[in-house]
Amino acid sequence: SPQSCEDMSVLGESLPCLKLEAFRDGDSVFDGAGSLASREVQYDQLTTMLHQEERDSYRCCDYLQNYPSAFDDDALSQGEKSINEACRTSIAEWMYRVVDHFRVDREVVAIALSYIDRVLSENHCADRRAFKLISSASLHLAMKIHSPNKWKDIGKLIPDLSQGDFAIEDLVGMEMEIVKSLTWLLNPATARGISVHMLSLLEMEFPSSILNKVASTAIFFVELSVCDYSFITMRKSAIAIASLLNATERDIDVQLRMKKVLNDIGCRIDWYEISFARERLWALHKQTYLASTRRSRTSFSMPDIPNTAEFPSPRSSHRFPGM
């Protein structure tokens, strides 16, 4: 079962064991049918996403600095304690388990975490019970908008996952508060979306098999960043570029062409930021593997990347992490 926030005093000690599941049921991002027209569409969409992430409304701040340390609220009950990095990591891991169990697009988790981070950048969260409600409502809202077919079956189950902490009325009420706080900006650009669109610009230059392999590995790195608090203030494009560069570590031709594409589209690149992101992602990659080895779960093969081994799949869970 997932560890409680109480047990996760150090973020790196309990990284989520993510399953590399960029594609399902044999689907893939690239099918080899790229054309000049589709490339222009992808270029326009990518440009829109890059412009969007520069808007203040989509920015997040280091909101956890406003909360007391674990030492300060040691005397409080678990639900009354302040939130911390481990709480966010635990919720992210739980969300991935939920969407995997119900076979919902994993991108929904990144969108739900965007809602949470942006709401908490502007509002104070009273305690962990409130954080659970905000998190549940954010996942509920993200599913409703970005996976409506699944939402009808899953949405009504979310209150049950809280183990009786709140009812459907609480969920709906919090959802409205979230929408107001976000001023209805509910379609954020994500690192996964940006990375796939960047790769799509190479679709006429490389076989789809190569691009799908790169995409699969890059998406794994992106999902590691979604679970890690240190990335919340970073631009999604920087995370996407870092993930793509890590994913093409052994494919210099793709990496060099990718760098040229970035220059061609005029993407604002802070190489110091990207260097930090790359190093952090590799550290998370290593820690995730070490954690998975300790937990001894079923393994799944990873694509060939430096220092890579087998990675486990998260177990299906109907329960919130203990908070």
C-alpha cells in the first residue's frame, strides 16, 4: 500500500514507481503518415502552447514555503497537519494508480496537478483533509473535461476513495471553487504535449519507430517530473526539452536535429534551467529504480537509455494514500 505522508520525510525516499505506459493497446503517437500540412498544424499548436506558458495565469510559485515544517505541527493529528512535498508526491502517485486502473489517459494526472499547484499558489490550504478534497476535485474536474467518456463511470466513485472524509456535495462545491480560482483556464499546456509536438516536427525526417521509441522514453521522464515538487515553478517547455534530450542520449542524430528545430521555432531556451532539469530527471530515474528494487514488484521492460533497468508497474488502488 502507498506510504503515508508521515512516513515520507524525504521526497527521494518514496518516489512513485511509474509504469512506462505512453501507449496502450498497440497505439502509438507517430504512424509514419506525417505531411507538410500536418507539420504546419503541429507547428502552430506548439507555438500556441509556448505562448500560453508565458502567461502569469499559468505560472506557479513555491507555495510550500508558506507552510510550517513537520517539526512545527508534530502534535497535530494526521489530518490537521500542514501539507508538504511528500503529500503532493503521494497524491500524484495515487492519481496515476487510479487512472491506470480505469485506463484513463495518464495526461489527466498532469492536468489535475496543474490545477492543484495553481490553486495553492493563490490560496492557503488549511490542512491535509482540505488538500485531499482539493486533489480529488481537481482529478474529478480534469477527467470531466479531458476524458468525459470515462468520467461518467469514474466520477461518482471518487468520494468513496476518500474513505468517508467527504461526500459528492463537498466534491462539487470544491470543484466550483477551483474553477473560480483558475478563472476557467482549464486547458494548460503540459510537458508531455509540448514534447510530442516537438517530435512531430521531425516526423518527415525519421522513421516512426524511432520517434515512438523516443516519445515513450521522454514521456516517462515527463511523468517523473509531474510527481516531483521541484519542477512546479519550471516552464513546461524546459521540462519537455530536458526529457527529450535525456531520451535521445544515445541517438545523436535525433538529438542534433531536435536542437536545430528548437532554434528554428524560436523557443526561448535557458540552458542552465534545462541542465538542472536533466540532472534532476536522471536522479529521479535512478531513485525510482532503487525504490522499485526494494519493493520487489513485477517488472516491465524499459527502452534502451543510459543506466536503465526494469521498472515496476504501480498496483491498482482504490484508496487514498494515508494522509
